[in-house]
Amino acid sequence: MVFQKNKLGLVRVTKSLFRLYILRQMVPLFVIWYLTNKCNAKCKYCDIPLREKKELPTNRVLKLIDEMAKRGVLRIGFVGGEPLLRKDIDTIISHAKNKGLMVHLYSNGFLAKEHLKTIKKLDGVFFSLDGPEKIHDSMRGKGSHKKVMNAIKLCNKYTPTFVTSVLTKKNINYISYMSELSKKENFLLNFQPVLQIPSLSSDISSYKLSETELKKCLTNILQLKKSNSNIALSEVYLKRMLKRNSSTQKKGYQLGIVKCWNGQAACHIDSNGDLFSCIHLNNKEKALNLKDNSFGKAFENVHSCSCKTCNVTCSVEYNFWLSLHPGAILNLTNMLKRIRRNSK
Ligand code: SF4
Ligand code: SF4
């Protein structure tokens, strides 16, 4: 975590955590920012490229980053669409890094080579890979497997590289394959069951895992994690997901397995600048737009999430960290040690 390497970063981390845990204030530690809806791929489960193309202009994005740094943000994850399609992406990432923020990028990898100089500045880059070529290309388009594999091999030399495998009915038999590949190529591996997100996903009913299939996958991942430290998901997450049932989904435990901190310590920004506590609520929450509102005002407008139950599993690890769960924190510490070792 680059922000911890300098004094300014340490002061910011301490201040932000003090405000969150001692003063019980809302502090936007983690921001997920959908910078654009444009994309050079067309994955079967995704409708993002079909959404409106309105984006915040460069000068507004840079000003908001300045404000975020002042408000105690620690980490920004830039998402799309394909964020590398924004002409100003190098400026945006460099600016966020200069402000001492931890910056991650979520990309399909098609343009990784062209942006390598900027990727080297990141604290981590996330690619998606759903299995071997035939499986991956059937979900994400012909030729996309080759492109993402090239990106993984290239970026892994310079930047902590994470690979997320979106679990659908098509690839549930390739979990061990992905685990072996993570060892061979030495990347950190996540699994994410395909999700139905309002206005962002296409109809996923034919790909979505049944509860039985999901539990089979989680059992498999848990087993593989014992001998593969490249699997980034924590044991506590996997075990709680396996035990989850409708009775554990109660208020204050909205994910069914842990408290959700969205709206209190994290938020999502849509490509047009609307700020939500969670992108999954983009059809429910009244967002303020960052074109005309300050980041602080828009964040204060969202409340710690009001949903009572949710099956969303993305971002769940940071909910465990923020809940100070020892197992998840130990898993994070091991992961950071591994990243540090690799970067020497
Ligand atoms: S999943 Fe990502 S890469 Fe695929 S179409 Fe959607 S935004 Fe593009
Ligand atoms: S939808 Fe789920 S992830 Fe989003 S705020 Fe609600 S509980 Fe949290």
C-alpha cells in the first residue's frame, strides 16, 4: 500500500480510522468509480456498453480527487466500461497517485500494453478471466482470452495483478484450472458469482448459479485455498457463505454474512457522476450528482445502507476488514506480505 509508505499517508490512514471507529463518523475510505460506460468488449452478462455515454470532464474528475484526498479517502478503484478507453486516464491515475491515494484499476486488459507506464504506477490491476480460451471467449468474445492473458503476463512483472473469475453455469468445472493457472502465472485469484445489477447487467438468469451450484463452488474454492495462497478470498468469507441462509440475512447484517459498510465507509460513483452508497441501489437511491455537488455533500446524502438483505458478494472482503474480523485481516496481511515479496 503506497499510501502507507510516506508520512502523509500514515497520518491520513490514522485520521480516517479515528473518525470512523472512535468518532463514529461517515468516512468514505473506499471509492469505486465507474469512469466510463464505453467498452471495447461485449461480455454476455453485461449491459454497461449500452448505457448512456455521459462522463464527468477531466478537470472535474481531478478536482474531485483533490477533495477525496482531503475527506479521508484511502483507496479509489477505477472501473468501467473499460477505463483505459478514457483519453485522460493516464492523467487521472497519475493525479490520484500524486495525492497519496491507493489506486486500483479494473480492466479487460485489451489496452494494457499501450498504458503500461501508467499501470506501473498502480497499487494493483484487476483483470477478468473466466477459464480456458473456449470458455472465456464464449462469454466475452472471440480473441479476448489471448488479449487478457497477454495483459496478465505483462502487468504481473510490474504491478500486483489480480484476476477475477466470474462464476456462471458455464465455468463451474474450471475452478481447479483457474487455481493451477494462478500458481503457474503467479497472480492473485478471486472468484465472483455472476450478479444481476440494475441497469448494468443483462438478463443473467440462464448463467446464474443455483444455491446448490454456488455451495459446490465455494466448497471447492475453500479446499483449494488450503494449498494455494494465491486465492485471495478469505476462509472466513468462504465459510460464512457456505453457512448462509435466509435467516442470517437480518438488519445490520445485510450481506447475510457480515455488516455492509457501504454508505458509511465506502461509496460508488456512476459514470455520469451520480454518487450512490452502492451501485446495486442505482434504481432505489436518490443520488446527488458530482458535476454540481461537492464529493462531501454527495457522500453525506447517502446513508449507511438501508437494505435489509442482499446476496451481493463483491466488495464483501472489505466489509470483513472494516468489521475488524481477525481472520479476514490475517488473510489481508498475508496477501500484502506476498505482494511485498513479489515486488522485491
Ligand atoms: S464486463 Fe467489463 S469488459 Fe465486459 S462488456 Fe462489461 S464493462 Fe466491458
Ligand atoms: S445492496 Fe448489498 S452490498 Fe449494496 S449496500 Fe445493500 S447490503 Fe450493501
